[in-house]
Amino acid sequence: MKFGTKVIHAGIHPDPLTGAVMTPIYQTSTYAQEAPGVHKGYEYARTQNPTRAVLEANLAALENGTHGIALASGLAAMDVILKRLEPGDEVISTNDLYGGSYRLIRRVYEKYGIKSRFIDLMDGEAFDAALNENTKLIWVETPTNPMLNVVDIKSVVERVKGSNALVCVDNTFASPYLQTPLDLGADIVLHSATKYINGHSDVILGAIVVKDERLAEEFHFLQNAAGAVPSPNDCFLTLRGIKTLHLRVEQSCKSAAQIAEVLRRHPKVANVYWPGFPNHKGHDIAKAQMHRFGGMVSFDLKEDTLENASKILSNTKLFTLAESLGGVESLIGHPASMTHGSIPRPERLAVGLTDSLIRLSIGVEDTSDLVEDIAVTLSRV
Ligand SMILES: *Cc1c(COP(=O)(O)O)cnc(C)c1O
């Protein structure tokens, strides 16, 4: 089955009870039993819910895995993955990690004795120096936020071969339409389905996908044991959002390419970060491991001041100033004051995250309207 067919059909069947074509919302906490222990496979809704089960089967298919595990948020999904670790275990992760993921590793898991090392995963020497027998997890994010750096998933998998470490890829920015890490040898895929997968900015939901029976059992155990499950209604909305995932991401990518080009030629713009440009550091890898270059574009200004950035941020008509990404509506954000506000300025500047850096999440509006909105706003700076 091709991707555009999977989003509509994989794991989705008319409701056996009524024939309802769309997956019903099983809004129940418990299920009647005929006699003690005699039931239809459903006992209590933290453990099993039919709406959630359909979503999980569909997500597994989209990532070319065998098992999906849905959680209440992207970070709840990450939490389940980290809960497998034991005191003394180590995690190696990319140094420009999503802020919430960094916070979970450092502020929550470090106190349980989980060590973390943050490195440039493309730096082979640093990688080999960080990897040891206690390394149990490699946390990859690609493309990254907001610099859109690209990590070569296959080369990370190669590097840890023969070690005790599993490779997990946070595939939130790419979505399974653009990139399927399990096919490249990763062990675990994580999603903040809040973003592209649901795609309508009306749900917080997370997911794990694996293709290994034992790992799936461990994650299902933790899903039930720790209990951060999504609501049936949110599972329904996510299933509904997925049906247009390929169309939405395709349109975002198309517009992103045009907007990136307009920005690149603009006299007031200093740098444009978009993996589709041949001079982008990760272009060749992105070309090899992604189906397209994504719907996220970051740029900064020649006159690199907060005031200039702020003129753009508060004057766009179609781009809404807000956190998050991957929805049908275009968003504009300012990492230095929003998502990365807690990082000291010198550290931020060292990785290219300047005062005027602006991040765009391109939605599915008409491309020419988006281009005009950016051009008109830039002319006012
Ligand atoms: C948003 C996000 C998360 C966290 O997901 P939530 O659903 O907000 O908990 C994790 N990783 C990346 C890359 C994200 O963008």
C-alpha cells in the first residue's frame, strides 16, 4: 500500500457493531463483562480503547512499523521511552534538541541516575568518545528546531551497531510522509502528533512506533502502568487529521520551497535555513533520507536586532505569532524569546540562533498569499 492509501485505510475498518465507516469515538472508561474474566478483549480504557487501537494500527503502518503506542503528548511518549532506562544508563542526544525533550532528560531523568551527553551527532569523533557500554539510547532529532540541521540516521545506526544502545528518532519535524526512520535502521520512532500528524492545531498527542515485538510489549506495559493515555476524542481527531497528512505536507513543502527562495533573494535577509538549498550543510543527507525538504523555514536579518525581528513578528497578516508547528495555518515564531528564551545569549549565538532569527511553519494556504504576506512585512522593516 502506498502512503496516500495507508492514511485512509491502514488499520481502519468499518465498525463491526454498526458498520460506521468512520472510526467511532468509544467514550467509555470501562466495558461490561459477561462473567468474571469473560469479555470482548476490553476491560478498562486505560489499558485498551478501540478508537485508540485503530489510531495505533494506522500510525504503525505509516512508519512502516508493526506496533504503534499512543500517549497523551509527545513528551509523555518520550517519558515512556526514558522509563525503560535504569540508574547508570546513559543517553546520547543531539545538541540542538527540542527544548522540552532537553528539559525532560536533564531536569527529570538526571535525578534518577540517567546520564546524558549532548553532542553534534554528525561529529564522528565526539560520537565515538561519548559512546560506551552504559549508553542505552541515542536520541536523534532531524531536521532540528529551529536551525533545521540534518542528522544522517543511517550513519548513527552504523556507529552504534554492536553496542547496547537503541536508536530513537524524533520524527516530528519531517512526519512519516517525508521520512521513515525504521526503514533506515532506527529502533524507535517518536512523534509529537500534536504537529503534522494531527495537523489542525486542536489536539495534544504523542506516539511511539516500533517493529520489534519485545519493545512493543515493554512500551504497552508502560503505557498502561504509568497511564498517560490520550482521550478517545483526541484519538478520533488525530485519525481524522491523518487522512490528509500527505496532501497537507505536500502543499507545505511546495510553499516552503518558494518562500525560502523569496527570502534568499531578499536584500534585508542575511541567512535562510532550509534543507532544500544545495548549500545547506545537510542537503545531501536530506535528499537521501527525506522524500521532500519539509515545511519549516528559518531566516534572520542583516540588521540583526530584536526590534527588527519584532516588526516582522507583529505585522504579518496570515502568519500567526504562536508556538507549535505543522498545522494547516501558517505560524511565525521567534526562538530567541519564545522556545529558546532560557538559553544564555552567547550559547544561542554560537549555534546561529541570532536575535533576529525567525521561524516559519508553512501551512496550506495559497502559496502566493503567503509569499505576499512575507514580502509586504519585510518591506516595512
Ligand atoms: C512539540 C514537540 C515535542 C513535544 O510534543 P508535545 O506533543 O508538545 O508534548 C517533541 N519533539 C518535537 C520535535 C516537538 O516539536
